[in-house]
Amino acid sequence: MTEVPAENELAVDALESPVVDKHMICASCDIACPVVAKVRDGRVIRIRSSYKPSLRENICVKGIYAHKGFENPARITHPLKRVGERGSGKWQQVTWEDALDDIAQRLTRVVDRYGPEALAVATSEWNTSVDNGAGRRFMNLLGSPNWISGVALCAGNTAAINRMVYGWFPNPDFGKTDCIVLFGHNPKKHSWTPVYNKIRKAQARGAKLIVMDPRRSENAELADVWLPLRAGTDAAMAFGWLNVIIEEELYDRAFVDTWTVGFDALKQRAAEYPLERVAAITGVDAQLIRQAARMYAQAKSAIIPWTPITDQQLNSTSAIRLQCTLRALTGNIDVPGGELLQGFNPDIVSQSELELHESLSDTQKAKQLGADTHPAFTYRGMAALGEPTARVWGREYANLMTGCYMANPLATFKAMADGVPYPVKAFISLGNNTMMGLANLQTIYRAMMNQDLIVVHEHVKTPTAQLADYILPGDSWLERPLMYEAFGWTATVAVTDKAIEPPGECRSVYTFWHDLAARMGLGASFPWATLEDVYDYRLRKLGVSFREFVATRQFHAPAPQYRKYETTGFATPSGKVELYSSVLESLNFDPLPYYREAPGSSASFPLMLFMGVRDDPFFQTGQRHIPELRRLCPEPKTYLHADDARSAGIEEGEWIELETASGKVRARAEIRDDMPRGLVRIPHGWWLPESQEGKENLSGAWVFSDAMVTSDDEAYMDREQGIPHLKGLPCRILKVDKASATKLVVPQLNRTGAGA
Ligand SMILES: Nc1nc2c(c(=O)[nH]1)N[C@H]1C(S)=C(S)[C@@H](COP(=O)(O)OP(=O)(O)OC[C@H]3O[C@@H](n4cnc5c(=O)[nH]c(N)nc54)[C@H](O)[C@@H]3O)O[C@H]1N2
Ligand SMILES: Nc1nc2c(c(=O)[nH]1)N[C@H]1C(S)=C(S)[C@@H](COP(=O)(O)OP(=O)(O)OC[C@H]3O[C@@H](n4cnc5c(=O)[nH]c(N)nc54)[C@H](O)[C@@H]3O)O[C@H]1N2
Ligand code: SF4
Ligand SMILES: [Mo]
């Protein structure tokens, strides 16, 4: 585990000017810890955890060193315009005015020639939050449905599927629960620290912990039951649990009778997966599965917190629905200690409302890329939920986790690359390292090289930024005021002021959309000049301004209300929990969950890989330019079992090349006894900011990015959502010989991470 620096290393010289505490919400990952930034002379000199005793443990190494990243010389602080050919690495500093004028003109040309759907936008959760829906608003008014995000492989797609079953994305009540089930999810001391702490606190007061993980993970070590399942078989495992719960009548009959539809059909489907079959598929002993299912169902209350593991498999839709089904069958929905459906915060203007989805015409919505083949999280997939959502939650559009109403990313890249089914010729990427975060890099590269206009809003020259026409300098979470609404999920609202001014000409994504809208004839729909003006508008129902709110309250959350469905019903077409999905049926998919096997290992590809296990010091593809963090993890590492290393003639610490049918990636071998035989771990998000920029090298992304080995073959894709399978891909490993290893960019790296 990563060591956090001792307090004295960060000590502040008391003789200098006064230090002011600024209460902030950390956005160096997506879990939003309240932290304190210590500011002196307009600079953040230290970041520490909140003073509140209940929040004191909630900080990780990425939060502690965030300001080092924002002050790093790699930070882009002025708009840059490409002057050589695309990807040549030649840039010229320009003014914001010139950049925005030119972007608006070029975008107008694309729209005039190909239609507004020829603009695609990629973004991260945080940037959608910071823009307060302005990006979606801009696109909806312009007429483009082609919005994509990394959350298609994270909580975004989960939120969309949860809505199909019971109308909202539930929030687990860690504080009161008696049992926690982790489908692979493995929060650590430096990965989603608050969730790690909540799990530990729950265990300390007696809650049970059940972990499914092929690897003996940190949480598996601490679990009451660990189910070491084969990668990618989570849906089958959930069927095993269902069978036990149904056979042994451990379900909440009253809830099932009154509040669900399709129980009998589900029962029949579950019977196709008897425990012996599930044991054979998952590789876990049937008795152990039974024990875990009983523990879950017999707990007074239980939660299955959201997990990205089931967001990133070819059975994602089914696995997520089965988790929803388990919650419903055990009566754990909207009850204390269970999972709460919280709805919109009634006191603020929601981001969904600001996004103006109703302004996009049905004709343009129908053009959303991927909606015909993989519709689950597109407008088409969500359409049947509009009326029920308005009935229960008061508004037709609920863009939870910013992941509902997305275009399909892979379909979008194909349209960008090949013009099929129509050309997409302008691409804007905001705080999203698209090249490396949406699988697969080779296709995305072709997509990027075929654009008339690429704009990237960033902190550093990521591989994505390296292919742009314009790189625009983004502000950071220390440098902007924030109103945080948990990505539309929990009805909690928090606000913070900025700690310091942004360096150079860094600006927020909101300002970008506002200023672009003004140049594209959409200015009247963006009447708020600054973020603070937007927040004033959003808070107006509370009768306070942003300034007053930030000075007095910081948080606003309505008191939880349980079993709201008893008065409103669920926000689904039937008003009940749809175990049998009318929505999927109307989209011509199997209305019941199922399990599908991915093509397995073969003579050429005898091992299996998964992408995941977050590296403590980095968030996703970021932070590798920060020496203080990089020294904690200088290079990408695989994990593998000693027997697999031996068979391939590989020793601890050697560079290996891992190959799938799609491509190759390199990493150093780490032999670990927590890995099962036959499975190899590939870390997500590696590139080497210190190495050569430009399309030939992409700062090492061609060699080290996990997006090189992901597959966009339908055989490895979730049918309903069209997202790629990252948990169980056949592969082989080869030792990288010394001669070829010296050609690697990586050995030039010195141990401080600063590069040679
Ligand atoms: N191949 C593969 N793809 C994946 C995953 C995987 O494991 N493998 N994981 C998926 C998951 S779980 C997630 S959540 C998504 C994450 O997807 P994203 O959240 O989009 O994460 P990144 O792709 O790392 O891009 C974040 C970028 O934002 C920049 N940035 C950070 N803060 C700011 C800011 O304030 N302003 C601006 N303008 N830029 C900023 C950083 O420098 C970084 O380059 O990716 C998904 N994609
Ligand atoms: N330091 C740090 N923390 C982070 C992030 C980061 O980038 N860096 N990213 C944040 C984000 S956006 C996310 S989504 C979360 C992700 O964090 P987690 O949900 O914890 O996901 P991972 O760390 O990818 O993998 C967790 C476990 O899944 C297991 N696993 C692999 N394949 C399977 C499978 O098929 N089934 C099951 N059941 N288990 C499997 C792995 O062995 C591993 O122990 O982390 C968050 N926290
Ligand atoms: S876990 Fe770390 S990076 Fe994430 S919000 Fe908390 S302090 Fe920031
Ligand atoms: Mo994520």
C-alpha cells in the first residue's frame, strides 16, 4: 500500500505570511472528499483532510498532492493552436478570443456541410458537473445527440440500467447496513478512500462483508466470505444466488407480490442456472455460493454498492439487472440499511433540467450513434422511462451519473473514422483522455485523424490533446467555485468557493461553452456569465445566493424518506420493479437477464487478462506527470502468478509484452500470490508524459495503454449497451528481450519520475 508522507514532511514555516484554510471538495478522483486547502500568498501550500472527525480519514495521496500537479510545469496555461500537421507536436500560443472565433467558424462550417450531428463531444463526469449541463445544453440547442463519456464504462451505464428496473440509481446506506456485497469492487486506502472507510466502519460494528473477486484482493482478505470467481462470470454468480434465494424461499414475498412484475418468468430463467452449473461456470464451490447467498438474503438489511466491474463486461446489462433483482427480492430498496432511491433535490435546479434535453428534436435524437444496435443508454433506450420519471420524480429527463442519453462510444468512433452511417467531423474533448479511456486506441486514432476540427480542454498534453487543433487550458478544482450535486445521484448538494486564482489563462469548461454559444448564435440561452451566476440561478428556490450559501452552510441534503414508492410507485412503465423488463422487450432484447460466455483461451492465447486494480497515486489516465506521485509507482505493472511467469520464462521485474487478438501492451512483471493461475492484470491508463509527444509515439500510449488490447469485436461486447469486455480477454505474454527493451521509452525514466 502507498505510504502517505509523514506530517513533518509537509510542515509549514510559521514565520511567513498567514495561512488561510479553504474548505474544498477534492476532484482529483470522482468520490468528492471534503478537504482543506491551506493557502498562503495566493498559493496552496498544503492539502489536508477535513477537520470534521467523521471525515478526517477521508483523504488519499492524490488529494494530498493535487496542488503539486496543478503547479507542475507540464500544466497548459494558455490556449495552444496546432501549426504543423495533425499530431506533429508543433503549437503556437494564441488568445482565447482568436481560438474561440476560429473554433466557432470551423464548427459552423462542419454543421453547415454535414448537419449538427457531425459534432461529437467526449467528457468526464467531473467536467459535466463543472459545466452545470452547459455542454449538453449547447449540443441540444445546436442539434447534436452525439455525446459520449468514460462513464459509459463506469457508473453511467449502471445508472441507466438501474433506471430500467426501478426508476432511479440507488445510493447504498453504508451507515446502517448489516451486510455489504462487493462484486469485485475493491476500495482501498488510496482508492475511493471514503468508501473504504465506510466498509471498515460497517464491519467494525458487525456488518458482514461478501467479496467476489478472482484475486485475493484487499477486501477479499477482510471478508466473511470470499468467492474467487473466474473473471467475467459475475452474472452467472448472481444467478446462483437467485436460485438459492428462490429455492429456499429467502425472498421478501410481500414485496415481490405487491411491487414486482415478472417474478414467475424470472424464476423459470433462474432455474436454467442450477447451482452446479453456476459452480462450473464460475469455478466456485457450490456450497460456498449457497453460504454467501444465505448470508446476504438473511441479513436484516444489505447493500450491493455500485461497482465498475459489472460495468465493463460483455454481460454488463444482465449482471447489473441481476444486482437490481437481488436488491428487490430481498426487500432492500428504499429502506434503512438498504439502497435508497433519492430522486432530484427538490430545492435546486438540477443539472438534468439545465441540459434541455426536451429541446433536441425527435429527428435528431433518432440519429444518436449506436441507438439502432446498442440502445440501452441512448435516448432511444431511455424513451419509455420519460413519462414514468415525470410521474414519480417530476421531470421527464433524469441524467444520472451523466450516463443516461449517451451515444455509443464505439459507434461514434466508427462514424468519426469511416463516415458510417454518417460523417462526424468535429470533436470536442473536455477533461477526458479519449484516446486511452474508451477502447480501442487504434480505432480512436483513425477517428481523430479524420476530423476537420478537434478541440481539447485539458491540464496537460495528453495523447488526446497531442492530436488536437486547439488545446484549451482548463482550471482545476482548487481554482473554481463549485456546486456539487453528486452527478444527479443522491440529492445532496455541496458548495465550495475557489481556494486560489487559476494560473495564466486557465478557464472553466462552463466558460468555454458560454463563450462558444455566444459565437454560434446561442448566447440568449446562456444568460449566466460566470459559474457563480449559474449557481445563484440553481439555488434560487432556496432563497439564497451562492455567496450566502458558501458562507453559511456548505451542504444541503433533504432528510431521507423511506419507501416512497408506496405513494408514488416506481418510475418504470408498470410502476413496479421490472424483473421482466418491458423496456428491453420493446427494444427487442431479452427481457430477462441471461449469461453469455466470452470466447475463451486457446492455444495461441492461453492466458486471460483483466484491466483494473487502480494504481494508488493516479486517477485513471492522469497524474503521471507529477513527480511526487510518479515516484510511488514509476512504471506500469502486470500482476501474475509465479507458475505463469515461469512457463513464459519471465522473472520478477522484467518487461513483458502482453498480446491479445487486438494488439500489444508492455508492463513490468510483478509476481503475486494473490493472483490465480491463468489470469494476468493490466493496469489502466498508462502513458509516459516525459516521453516524446506527437502521433508517432503519443508519449508512449502506443506501447503502454491498456486501450491497445481491448477488443471492439461484437463477441466481446455487451449486446444491449455495446460496451467492451475488460474482464476476461484471452492473451499471451512474452518476455521483452534486452535489445528491444532498450528501445523502450521507459528506461529513460529516472526514479523521481522526472524523465531523463
Ligand atoms: N481502457 C479502459 N478504459 C476505461 C477504463 C478502464 O479501466 N480501461 N475505466 C473507465 C472508468 S471506470 C472511468 S470512471 C472513465 C474515466 O474517464 P475520465 O474521467 O474521462 O478520465 P481520463 O480519461 O483519465 O481523463 C481525465 C482527464 O481530465 C483531465 N482533467 C482533470 N481535471 C480537469 C479539470 O478540472 N479540467 C479539465 N479541463 N481537465 C481536467 C486530466 O488531465 C485527464 O487527462 O474511464 C473509463 N475508461
Ligand atoms: N487510486 C485510484 N483510485 C480510484 C481510481 C483510480 O484511477 N485511482 N478510479 C476510481 C474509479 S473511476 C473507479 S470506477 C474505481 C474502480 O475501482 P474498483 O471498483 O475497486 O475496480 P478495480 O480496482 O479496477 O478492480 C477491483 C477488483 O476487481 C477484481 N476483478 C477483476 N476482474 C473481475 C471480474 O470479472 N469479476 C469480479 N467480481 N472481480 C474482478 C480485481 O481483481 C480487483 O481486485 O476506483 C476509483 N478509485
Ligand atoms: S479519494 Fe483522494 S482523490 Fe478521491 S476525492 Fe478523496 S482525496 Fe480526492
Ligand atoms: Mo470509474
